[in-house]
Amino acid sequence: MILPIVGYGHSVLRAATKNIDKDYPEIKKLIEDMYETMYRANGVGLAAPQINLPISVLVIDADPFKENYPEGEGFKRAMINPEILEIGGEDESFEEGCLSLPGINETVIRKNKVKVKYLDSDFNEHIEELFGIRARVFQHEFDHLQGKVFTDRLSNIRRAFLKKKLNDIANNKVRAAYKMVK
Ligand code: ZN
């Protein structure tokens, strides 16, 4: 089922998310719906607050970036209650966008190496080291679980420049190619 996506300005995007446990109802169905919603909108990641749920769940499918990897492999993960264990490597610049901020693309600097711990959809724990684009997409989605969006990471000058665009999204004046929450 395709779910409507929450736009910038909605309070759920600023809320701290809650961890969930095995009692959470129909988690596999939710994850399936999150993937479907993300694919429909041509996204590479989606976090639960973006579908109006303040819980610690994210999905990633960085397949469109597989050329960036020597092994040419995609990267598809559903992560429950993710944590960052270590962050390091080098600063890398890359142009990001976000399904909750349609029409905005900005260069964001992030570390290119992150070690993460998370539960999969069967609630099995994994520890994984992510590099490059994988580390980037993860950090972007992880930010959503902390109530952050990528424009928070821009300079004050850059954010001031985007103010009108951000206000337009918050006031439902921006049309996206996918269904958004009114
Ligand atoms: Zn986003």
C-alpha cells in the first residue's frame, strides 16, 4: 500500500522517535508499505516519521547508486532501532534530496564511514560497517529518526536562501509527483 508522505513543516518530522519491539503490530507489512511508497516516489530511503509514524524504523534501497561500488552491488536494508556505534572516515560532499522536501537539492557534507547496529524485520541484530553512498543514505535516514532533516546541516546562509522554498512546502504550495499529507 502506498502511503502519503509527510512534508517539511509537519511536527512529526521534528519528533524524537521511539524504539519498537516484537509486539509492534504488523511490522513486516509496514516495511513492505514503506518500500512501496519509497519506490513509487523514486526515493532511495524512507524513514517512518515521513509516513507520519514517530517510530525508529527506516528502509533503504540504494540500487540506483550501485555503479559507485566496485562490486556493482546494490544495498537494500530495513532497519529497526538503528544506532550509530562509530562514525569516521573523511568528509564527503554530495547533493542530497528528500521526499519530504520536494524540489530542494543541496550539497551536504557527511562522514563517509559509519558503523551501525540495527534489528532486521525478524528482530535479529546486525552490526555493519557502511562506506560512501551507503553511509550517506543511512545517515540521512537516521537523521529523520532524530527529528532532523538534511537542510538542518546546511550553512545559515544557504538555509536563509532556501527559506521561501521551505515555507512553500510547509504551506502546501509545492506539488510533488507523489502523494503527500495535506
Ligand atoms: Zn529525507
